[in-house]
Amino acid sequence: EASQSLRGKHVLISAGPTQEALDPVRYITNHSSGKQGYAIARAALACGADVTLVTGPTKLADIQGVTMIKVTSACDMFEAMKSQYDWADYVIMAAAVSDYRPEVVFDQKMKNKDENITFRFVKNPDILEYLGAHKTHQIICGFAMETENLDQNARHKLETKNCDMLIANNLFTKGAGFNTETNVVTLLTRKENIHLPKLTKEELGYKILEVLQNLEKEQKHV
Ligand code: PMT
């Protein structure tokens, strides 16, 4: 049962993978389906928020009532997130952003004439880190996809990216991570680690929004 607890609030969410082009027919990507980010957007909408969803390429249907901004690469996603940042009250980066992109994008399809080929990759902007460094009033939440030392690596990301909350999921936990209907996560705030049981991605969406609202209240009253 959704309350209207987010009425008047702007929630900015990213979802899905990014695609980094090699040439006009090939790209590098990852296994994100967009399900987690879209589920958070549905939860925020049901709580009465104005919701903008910046999404990489996914197979999911648009959400009626949510402003959809479709992007392809990490650089596109960076521009879209910056353009929406000023008015956002809550920002949730659920997207799986490619850390690197090919240094050169060929204009024509590459020929298969060489036995071996080598690519050089350059670093993409870290969108969450940028947003954390340029925070004015926003409450910021990132995700961390880990395969080992979950709590430790996630706490490091919380601090270096100046987030208010980080949600850690482990690729190797059953029912967690890419393309599942459920997720198993730890919510890390500045004060504590909250281990959650297996939840649907939408149930987790409501939980995240509830904790973010509590963090905002605490920040205002301290
Ligand atoms: O889409 P689904 O199939 O439902 O799967 C959900 C999910 C596994 C993709 C999601 O739960 C998740 O964990 N998303 C973040 C995955 C990730 O890229 O983790 P990371 O540890 O590499 O990045 C940490 C944080 O920094 C993330 O919030 C990420 O969005 C952000 N980031 C990363 C790199 C970059 N260049 N810019 C960023 O903003």
C-alpha cells in the first residue's frame, strides 16, 4: 500500500547498462537488465514523486507517468544526469555504468584481416563521484556490484563517492544482481550497515526510498 510520502519531491534514477561503441556495428556492454532501476522508479511514482528515469538500452517498457530519458553510452548518461541534477531531491544510481570506453570509435565496420587485434580503453567519467562532489541539497544513493569483500568495498565507494547511502549486492548470491526479479542487499549509510533479506526489486525500491527520507529528516534536524 503506497503512501503519498514523496509528493512534491523530485526523484532522479539511472537504470540499465551502457553501451560503448567500437565501430558502427559492435559495442561493449554488461548484463544489467534495468529491472532494479525501473522497479525503484515505479515505487517512487507510487509514493507520489515526480520521477525521471535515465536509462541505458533495455528490453523493458516505458513507465507511464515517469519522464524517460534514453541514453546509450556512459558519456551520454553523464550529460543526462548532470542536466537533471539541480532540481533533484533524491538521486539513485542503479545503472551499471561502463568504467571504460574504447579510445577510438571506428567510422566504418572493422575488417577481419588481422590475426590479433588490440584495443586501448580510456576511463569514462564516474557519474556518481561527480554528483557526490557537486552536491548542494540532494540525497544521493549509489549501488555497488561486488564479487568479493562486499561490505568493505561498498563502504569505500560510499566514502570516495560522497554518497548518503550505498546499496551493495553480490553477483554470486542467489536471487541477487543482474536480471533477477529479486535482490539481496546490504544498505550502507554513514552510521550503519543494514542487511536485508531477499526482496523483490520493487519491495527494495520502497525500502530504499523510506531510508533516504529518514536520512533527509535526520540531516535537516541535526
Ligand atoms: O539492472 P538489473 O539487471 O536489475 O541489475 C541490477 C544491478 C546489479 C545493475 C544493480 O543492482 C547495481 O548493482 N547497479 C550498479 C552496478 C555497478 O556498476 O556497480 P559499481 O560498483 O561498478 O559502481 C558503483 C556505483 O557507481 C554505481 O551506483 C554506479 O552506477 C556508479 N558508477 C560507476 C561507474 C561510473 N563510471 N559511473 C558511475 O556513476
